[in-house]
Amino acid sequence: MARLIGGLGTSHIPAIGGAIHKGLQQEPYWKPFFDGFPPARRWLDKVKPDVVVIFYNDHGLNFFLDKMPTFAVGAAAEYRNADEGWGIPTLPPFRGDQDLSWHLIESLIDRSFDVTTCQEMMIDHACTLPLKLFWPIGDCPVAIVPVCINTVQFPLPAAARVYALGRAAGEAINSWDSDKRVAVIASGGLSHQLDGERAGFINKEFDTEFLASLVSNPEWATQFSIHELVEKTGTQGIELLMWLAMRASLTAASPTVRMLHSNYYIPISNTATALMVLEAA
Ligand code: DHB
Ligand code: FE
């Protein structure tokens, strides 16, 4: 059977792509953010996953407001990104793992998660940036299975539902008939709000409590409704749902996790950025 080795979480911001492109990693503005990544890369270099399942939210590249699935799973042989109008360089296509995609889709639907299956799927900055941050050099060495969770158009799935989805995804990975090593990635958050009266809103206190809960009390955030989470983290801070799915999937691998590394830095653009590496114990 496949092995679920651990999970990583990171924020995604289009400007990160521009900073990578322009080689600004050591500039004072960017350094505290990029300096978080070498320990995560060293861990990945050691554990060498073959495939990653990425929980992320599309921002209008693949799904627009006219058709918005709550949960969508990629089942493509390759995934392309595109210019989103923010000056992020377009990257070469990312390789899919269709065998894991279909196993995941069948397992999730079998457990009453009626996911949208995507045999073609464009991936935006939320999917590509974590891959570029974790594997900065050359082509991405891992195959991917993107899992898109709607956090852009209401109604959004409840935190408890996202947790259950993550858990079911973890169980599916564990039961995949393969000798491959799988890691899970969460892309999004933490607190940020890009528009409206509270534009620029950040809540360090809540973020800190949320990050701590992921280590030892992973269901903690499921006590909050979507509106409470938006109130506490901002309209885009709700992307923390990805972290919940990632952490929930690890419960299928082991009862506890080891937190190997974390970083938290405010702000990059309008966002409180976070990074975490969790190993299945
Ligand atoms: C920003 C953050 C995001 O999560 C995003 O998708 C786009 C922009 C920002 O802070 O600029
Ligand atoms: Fe985002």
C-alpha cells in the first residue's frame, strides 16, 4: 500500500511568483518569507515523496463564478497554468498521477463526497506556487493530484465538512494499491482580506492559535462556522480550510504528528504568511 508520509502548509500570493522570477528572495521585504523554506526542502529531500495531493482554492482561472464546484479533484495526465494577469511567469506543465486521482475520486464518492471530476484542469497560483517554493530548481520532481475546495463564492463548505473530506482523502491515500510515497500540501491563508472595509485585516492571535491546534488538537477550528471564520481571519483568510483538510488527512496515517518546522511572517502583500511541516509520527 501507498505511504502517507506527512503534510506541508504554505500561503500563496501571486507576488511570490514575481519575486521568484525576479530573484528577489534575499531582498529585505522577501527574505523573512523565503528563509522559511530551506528546512522544508531538506525534509522533502530526505523523505522524497513521489506524489503530492494539494488542497488549494482556484481563484477564477479554472472555475469562474458561473460554475463553482464545492470540491473538485483533478484526474488529468498533466496540469497547465496560465498568466493570471499578475505577472507570474507561466510554468511548464505539471505531471499528474491519474491512478491516484481515480482512486481518490472513487473513494471520496463512495463516502458520499460528491466531488466534481476534472479530466482537464488549469491550475492557478494557489497550486503552482507551493510546488515552486518546495521544489525551486528545475522541473517539479513529484506528480500531483489537485483537490480544489471552493473558498471564493458563497456558500462555502463548513470547516467540519472540509475536515471530514481531508480525513476521507487520507484514508483513500492509505488504501491506494501502490508502493508510492505520498505527501499532502495545503495552500492558502492564513489571515488576510483583500477587499472591502477590512482590506488589510490580519489576526495574528487567531493564526497563532490555529497553527498550534494543527499539531495537537486538529479538530479545534471545526467549532467555528464559516461566518465566524471569515470574521476572525478575513474574507480570504478562510483559505485556512486547506490546512484543515491537509491536517485531517494525516489522521489517517497516524494518531499524532511531529511538527518539524514552522514559520510565520506578516505581511507579504496583504497576507499573514505561514509555513508548516508535519510528519506522520
Ligand atoms: C493575495 C493573497 C491571496 O491568497 C491571493 O490568492 C491573491 C493575493 C495577496 O495578499 O496579495
Ligand atoms: Fe488566495
